Amino acid sequence: MRNVFTVATANVNGIRAAARRDNLAWLAGCGADVICLQEVRANDEVLAKTLADCGLGHWNVVHTEASAAGRNGVAILSNGDLLRPRVGVGKAEFADSGRWIEATVGTPLGPVTVVSVYVHTGEADTGRQIEKYRFLDAMSARLKRLRINSKKAGGHVVVCGDLNIAHTELDIKNWRGNRDKAGFLEDERAYLTKWLRTDWVDVGRAYAGDVAGPYTWWSWRGQAFDNDSGWRIDYVLADADLARGLEFVQVGRADSYAQRWSDHAPVLVRFGSTS
């Protein structure tokens, strides 16, 4: 058996709504060792029942919901043990926001700390945008600490989720019309640039190369999906050592509008051994 580790990430836009549309068939059949979910929008009991009803009840789960009912919520599912779970990005302001959860899993490649993160959309020139920057500041500090800790432990880190930022012009179809909109503001994009200049790799871009897309989010409205007028805002960031073993990245874009089970497409990534 080859030494590989496969992780999937999906903003489900409400786990119950996704289950009604698709019975979570993509998640059940993707073959991942670990699945990260964002915008779960359910409490622990509802999440457990929904997963069980869709044939995913055997997975181990860690989950944090937001204090505001029906909002946010992130989770990690694993077919193995989820060790040392931690909720929150490290700043008290966001402790009960349902936006960050992490846990360590044993893999053939060594221990991997997995993060499921949801960064909210923001809105230019408003308090929500300032709050988004505060979260990204806290995330920057946590990413640095995670990598220090993983190096000491001889392990890896993979950060999965909806960052609500299109990093470059390749990551958004209509970039000219969105230069002053949240999600494509220079100050937001600078965070990703900074992270990728250190020890982090955007494996989706590394695999796709310098091409437009592949996008991971399209509005439900109008012809955005049919015209592939999307944004690439769902990421898997891996430490550079783990990323050297990148084997493939697959964006699970639905074949048609009618077959969509979220406004986001899931992303599946496989890493192999480099030794």
C-alpha cells in the first residue's frame, strides 16, 4: 500500500440543505481520509443525525458551532482518531464564532494537524471588513505557531477552508469589476501573499498552474454557474514539506446547475511520500 494522505474540504452552505439536495453523496464517495466542512449551520446533534442519515455516521467528528444559531460552524471528519482538538483561532473575540477548529490525525506521512476554517465575507469600508482583518491577523499568528509546533513534532499542517478571498486575477472571473469589493481587496489579498512567502503552499494553484480558475464558488443567481463566472475562494494550504508530495487536486464542480448541492464546489487533495 502506498503512503498517501487525502483530504477534502467543502463549504456545505448548511449541512441539512446540502443533504436534502445530494444526500452528501460526494462527501461519502470522495475517498478522503479527512473531510473539512464549513458553514455547517447546525448543532452537534443535528450534524450527527444528518451524517448518520447520509451514511457518514461512522466518521469521527469534531465540530464547533457559532453562538448565533444558524450561522457559520466548522467541522473535521476523520476515519481515524482526531487528537488534541482545539477550537478557535486564538483570539477571545472569535472564540464562539464557529470559524476555526483544528485536530491532529495520524497518517502514513506522519502526524498532520488539520484545520477547518471559515473566514466571513466582509464588506468594504464597514465594521464587518475591519472584523475580517482582525480575524486574518489572528489567523496569521496561529499559522506561524502551528508550523513551529509541527516542525518540533516532526509533523505537518494542512489548512482547509473558505477564506472568502480571491488571491490573484486568476482566481476570479470578473476581477476588473470587483477590485473594490470585499473578497478581492488589495489588503485582503496581501494576507495570502504574505503566508505564501513563508512556509505555506496554495496547493490548488500549485497544481493548476498559471491558468484562470478552477473556480470554487458561483452565485446561485443568474447565469454565473453556467458561464463559469466564479471565484476561487476555497483553499488547501499545506506546509512546504507536505506540499512537495502533492499528487493531485480535484475541484468537484457539479455537472449542471441542477446538480449543485452548495454554492461552493468541494476540493479534494492527495499527498504522497517524498522519501
